[in-house]
Amino acid sequence: MDRRSFIRQSTAVASVAALHAGANAAQDRKPRRVALIGCGWYGKCDLLQLLNVEPVEVVALCDVDSQMLSEAADLVATRQASKKRPRTYADYKELLAKRNFDIVLIATPDHWHALAMIAAVEAGADVYVQKPTGVDVLESKAMLDAARKTGRIVQVGTQRRSTPHLIEAKQRVVEAGLLGEVAHAEVCCYYHMRSRANPPDTNPPENLDYEMWTGPAPMRPYNQLVHPRSWRAFMEYGNGIVGDMCVHMLDMVRWQLGLGWPKTICSSGGILVDTESKANITDTQTATFGFDELNVVWTHRSWGDAPDPEYPWAGIIYGSKGTLKLSVNKYDFIPRGKGERLHGDAVIETDQFPTDKADAKDWRLELHVASAIRGHMRNFLDCIDSRTYPVADIEQGHISSSACFMANQSLTLGRSLEFDPETHTIVGDAEATAALQRPYRKPYVHPATNV
């Protein structure tokens, strides 16, 4: 066995060993009670991997789609040890009022992250919330403030920080000093993921409470893109491809290099090619995040070819001694001049976790990401026990998410933004500072309004 294979296998073994150690410790306690708010694609992926990590008891599920909710409850009953069917709720406030949970997972569309997460920590739960943290900077800051005020543990679903082969790359390349002096990084996404459809507006299906689904976002006419998954086509509910994909790769580079807040954010782009779709997110966009140490430059283009077909969604770190390419599937270190090229692949553990194959077929679980979700959940549970900040603590999620929110803001305003993290304002720019908080649809109240 060569050195590369040994390191990759060692990483996989360590990952499984950590999960087993956590599961053994869980046998000595009463099962943790878990509730899930948002029972769609990633809600199921997160919850099923949590059940793989530890024999928790799923006591409640919430969704505004009654059909999706019922199907999720049936699924959970077949997968948890007790075989009990969780209680179901159409309104997360009713679920949280019961206070019969220890952990709440939140996997709603982005525009519902903040209100649900803040209510959950105020109800006494530790929370795992999907990325990005919300849809605007002050909403995200309110989530951080609520977590700190209540003392609850909050893990954000930026699971690149728990991805086995990326942990290996950090240790083997970055921490080993193989990059030398690092002065630039690129992050990108060239997936053709922007919806090209233009369906007619219709009445919502009977199983969907569209008023509640819309919540604090602006009310748009319903069409089939909105639910259950293509809502990312609209800026009203998220932050486009920047908020969906850049947040992962920017967060990964920040973690790899130990970066904090960017001081400046500048972005340009627009809908330059696909002008016929109903989608209102950009199909082309570049953003430069200026840190003290270096610039991190993002590019997405939902048309044409990727410059490097091997790394269409990636982070690339350039050093004086070599280049490190990172993706959800693998990493490659290419030294300048003499030196050993290093490579690592995603850890796929279908032998240890055979339900992954069925979940990949039935719920679109990405097999190369399953080990990352498990590692992220294990870290979350361990930090609940130790009451320490997890690897993707809400503060780290707030930084990466807010940087992406401001990239879109820079594009809209047509100018560069200088951000002050102490005051959460844009330096010398009252208009941009005011735009750090999106308007909420009445009767919903923005959480920053109550500060």
C-alpha cells in the first residue's frame, strides 16, 4: 500500500471510529430528542445521517407541505430504533411550544432560516441550521446574537469543514507548509444549475400552505419552480448561486487558511445569457473578497464550459511553492518544480452505512458528501456534550454567509463595499448600510428590528 492510499484509508478508519465512539457513548444516556423543521431534500439527508451517527429519537417533524411531511414521518418510523412515527406539525411555532426536544434541525428554504433558528434556541434547543445562515447580514447577526444570549450550540451546514479528504488536505498540505507563501485564492462554480424554465403561474397545490411557505419573503405568484426545490431561482428566497454555492467554497478557503472577515467586497455580473427564464438570479457573476492576507475571487457561470473540467465547483489556493485544488470529490496538490504531487478522494462508506445506497436513489443523497454530513453531525453532538463551539459555529457561518450577501449587494449598488464587523455597517455608505437588512412582509418582523 502506497503512502497516499494509507493516508486516505487511515482517514476513513478514523472517521468511522469517531462515529462508533460517539454511538457507544450514546448508549449510556437516554436518547436525545430531535425535531426537524423542513422535510425536503436536505432535511431528510441531514436527519437520516444523524440517525446513522447516533440512535437519537426523532420526536417531531414540521413542514408546510402536508404530503412531504407525512412521507417524511413514515420514513423516519422505519429508520429509528423505536419505530415510532414522529408527531407532525404544519407550524414550527406549535412544534417549539411543546419543548419536548433537545435538538432542532432546520432545513427550510433560506428565507425561513433566521426566524426558525432564533425561535428554536429561545425554546432551549441546540440547533443544526442549513447554510446560508439567512438572507441578509443583520438577520444573520441576529442569529449569532440569539445563540450567544441563550448559550445554545449552533452548527451551520457548511460541512466542508467536516469533509474527510479536505481535513486531510488541510493537514497534509496547508498545515505542513507545502504551499509556501499564499497570496491568492479562487473559488468557483460552473454548474449549469440555474433554472432555464419559464412555467406559467398557477394556484398552489392543495398540500402546500403557500402563505406560510412565503412567510417573511415578498409574495410572488405561485408557479412550479417555487416548490419543492427550484425556489433558489428567485432572489426573494435566497441569494442566488453566490448564496448557495459560493458560501461553501468561501467558507472552505477561510477554514483552510484561517481567514476572518473580508474587509472589502466587490462584485459584478448579471443575467447576461439566459434572459428567457423566469429565474431572476444572475447567470454570470464575479466577486472579490479582500482579506488582509489575500484576495479570494469567486466566479460563477451557469453556461459554457468550466476552465478546469476536473474542478467545476472548487476552491484553488495558490502558493509560492505549489497549488492546492479542492472540491467535494477530491483534492490535488501540484508543487512548483520538484516535489511530490499529492491527491485524495472523497470518503464513501457504503460498506459501513449500507442505507446510503438506498438514500442516494430515493432522496438524492450525494454519496461523496454523506461522510461529511456524518462528521459534521458527530462534531455537533460532541460539542453539545462539551458545550464548546463546533467546527462550523454560527459565528463562522455568519461570516461566510454575510460576505456572500454583501457580494450581491455590491452588484446591485454597483460599487465596492468596505465592511466594519465591529459595528456591522458599510464604512461611509449610509445607503449600503441600510440595505444590510431586507424588508419583511407584514406581519412578520425582522429579528434585527427587536434589538
